[in-house]
Amino acid sequence: MIQIQNFINGEFRQPLGLKYIDNFEPATGKVFSQVPQSTVADVGLAVESAKAAAPAWAACSPDERANYLSSIAAFIRDGAEEFAQAESQDNGKPLSLARGVDIPRSALNFEFFAAAARTKSSESHHGEGAINLTRRDPLGVVACISPWNLPLYLLTWKIAPALAAGNTVVAKPSELTPYTAFLLGNAFKVAGLPPGVVNLVHGYGAEAGAPLCEHPDVKAISFTGGTATGRGIALSVASQFKKVSLEMGGKNANIVFADCDFDEAVHTSVRAAFANQGQICLCGSRILVESEIYEQFRDRFVQLVSELRVGDPLRAETDQGALVSKAHYQKVLTAIAAAEQEGGRVLCGGRSVPGDGRCEGGWFVAPTVIEGLGPQARTNQEEIFGPVVTLIPFEDEAEALEIANGTNYGLAASLWTQDLNRAHRLSAKLDAGIVWVNTWMNRDLRTPFGGMKESGLGREGGWEALRFFTEAKNICISY
Ligand code: NAD
């Protein structure tokens, strides 16, 4: 049994209360590790150590900080196979996905922000008889709170810019997927990161995450997770006027026009719908199709989805692994039943898939496609965050836009069309922080990343992240 530990002040530590939570392997349904059930006392220790480390870290030159980040990236690259196996075991995602996306991207996050630390420059504005210098100083101790769907990828996406900007960090990974964060502690040790610069505290959101957010010495919170959790965090720290960056849920529209490159659109729509078992905040879960090609698209889409292989994440041929937890698996099956109850027709999937061999007790759900529901149906309004998508026909651009924008969410959207004017027109009007035209999940780490409406507050990525993790001060010097 793997015993995961907190990482505080440069050392692996047991939780002070010596209590642990069972951590399950989604593909088998069996417990394979123990996660510290940290509480306010552990959080207090971690914040104290981050606070003590803050002045020296802030005083490091950008080059020094960048060197540490590069060493952490190198550790991840060198140990990529171990990280990938851990991520797949902990999350249920196909090993091939962890190898191809999660782990390389986690290393890249550190490399990218190492380069950002090296190249970041301050601004100056020359006015009449005065020059303005803008300093962007570190905030001090910041909290990074991450979800279970892309565990190491999203954790490092926060830690790396926080460090590059000169802050010290207390991070709280998801209690469902703590394993790769635990391994990351070794990267900090091997890189020789000064004790206290990054601390990892594991445990439940209410017991470890909430006291971390509310701690008076924590100056900013970078959170990725569900909208309800994000709302609760924002409310709980409002009176302290903390900076918060919230990356939350989505119900993203994938809009397919009749003039699209059909093959490309249908293949990428399958990936956009079901990558990581549909558990990516950017997944296109509402597929809007122009009536003219609705049937043709539907039939080809369903055919391709039916060919996806669900099963043991360790098998090279597996396209879809297990869902992250029993509770989530049940939630997804309940959502499918609710969709049928409100009149949806299940075109494929719609059921759990029994695992075989070692995966007998695993939490597998067949990729599911549903049609026949109006845009206002619950299934088309609420995030399911699993392998379930709906198909919705539309008549023209105006209707597509109305349906796409007709939810409380506003994270991402994809457009499939060969008409450049239409692409520009619609991109400008879509309520989404990220619009992809004839592509999906095409990420340039320099670009703003985040959502509008109930999907997010603030943006991550590139300079946006560095701005978030710094306090601007303008100094006006008259001459
Ligand atoms: P969640 O909100 O349940 O948990 C996210 C993290 O917050 C976990 O570490 C959890 O322990 C912690 N947490 C829970 N309650 C807390 C509290 N009161 N105070 C502080 N921390 C608390 O989300 P999840 O189920 O882990 O992740 C799935 C959700 O994340 C989906 O809604 C998905 O859309 C969203 N997500 C969004 C993005 C994005 O970039 N917008 C990316 C990935 C996932």
C-alpha cells in the first residue's frame, strides 16, 4: 500500500492527526494508497514554512528561479514513465494519454515559466516631464488548488507561474488523485528548491482546502475545479479582499456548419467529446450541427464513437479508461438516466461497461451520444463532466449562437466552418473565453486561458498568470 505524505518545509511529513483517506484505483475499484487527511494544523505548518521562505525566494534573481524550474522540469522528463503510470493508476485515464499529454505537458509548464521568468521585463511609460516605472512584485504566499481530471498538468500549471513570479506556494491537490503531486515532492528535493518554497498539503477540500484559502497569510488563491466550489471560495475570502483566479466548469458548444471539412470536423469532435473520458473542462459536450448535414454527421459520429475501445487503461489499444471515482461514475449514469427521462434518445452507449480481468470492479461507462433534447433541457444546461454528449440541430448562424450562448457557462467553444467571415463574426459573439476554429485543444501557453460567466474569473497562461501572481506598483518620477 502506497502511503502518500504531505511535503512541508522541504520534507515529506505525515499529517499531524495521523489520519488517512483511502485512495482507489478507478480501473479496479480497489484501494491502492492512503492519502493524508490533513486539517487546519497541517495547513498552518505549511503556510508558516512558505511564509518563512518567501523573502529569500522573492530576492532570488529571475535566472536563479528559472534554473530551479528547469531542474524540476528535467526531473519530470527523466521520470516520465513513473509519473505516467502513477497518473493512469490514480485517475483511470489511459496510460497512453498520461504518457502523451499529461506528463510531457507538466514538464513543459515548468520549462515554459522558466523561460518566462528569464524574459519577463518591467514596463515603463514616458510622459511629459515624468517617467513611470511599473514594478510587479511577488505577493508572498499563494494557494494553488487543483482538481482530479488532469492532476499533475493542472497543478504544475499553477505552481510554475507562482514560483516564476517569486511567490512561495502551498498547494492542495485533489484528494482523489494525489499520487503524482506526491512524486513531485521528489522533484523539489532533487532540484534543491529551498525548503518551504513549495509545500503540498493533501486532504479533503473542506478540511484542508478551506482553511488554506481563509488563512490570513495566504495572499492569493488560484483555483481550478467545480463552479459551486469556486463560488464558495470567493465568498469565503471576499472580506479579506484576496486575489482569486477561478477556473471552473463548462458546457462547451462544438458548432458544426454544413460548409466544414466534414472528416476533420467529425473526427476531432469525437476527440473533443471523449478525450480523458469526457473529463476535460474544455470538452465539447454540446454538439450543434447545421440541419443540412445533421443526419450525415450524426451517423458518422455515432459510428466512430461506437468504435472507441473502453477498458483497462494500461492496454495500448484502450481509448477510454475508467471514471475517476465510484461517486462520479454513479453521477454520470444518473445523468444519462435523467436525460432519457426528459426525452433524450440514447444513440450509443448509455450504460456501464463491465471490466475484465483485473478491471472487474472498475468504473467504466460507454461513450454516450444523446439526441432529441432541446437546448434548455437539463442535460444541455448542466455539466456532466463524463463521456456523455448531446447532438442538437440548428437552422442558421443566429440560432447556433443563441443555443451556444444559452447556458450559464462560458469556457470554450469550437467552430467548424470554411467561411472565414462567419468564423470571425461568430468568434466575436460567442460567450467563451476560448474559441477554436477548425481545431480543438490547440494550446499555446502564451495565450489567455479561462472562462467567462460561471466558468471563470480571471485568466491563466503566459503574462496573465504572471500578472495574477504579482502586485503592480507604479512609480512616477518627475524630471
Ligand atoms: P472540486 O471543485 O470538487 O474540487 C477541486 C479542488 O478543490 C479539490 O482539490 C478539492 O479538494 C478542493 N476543494 C473542495 N472544496 C473546497 C473548499 N471548500 N475550499 C477549498 N478547496 C476546496 O472539483 P473536481 O470535482 O475536483 O473537478 C471537476 C471540476 O473542475 C469540473 O467542474 C471541471 O469543469 C472543473 N475544471 C475546470 C477547469 C478549467 O480550467 N476551467 C479545468 C479542469 C477542471
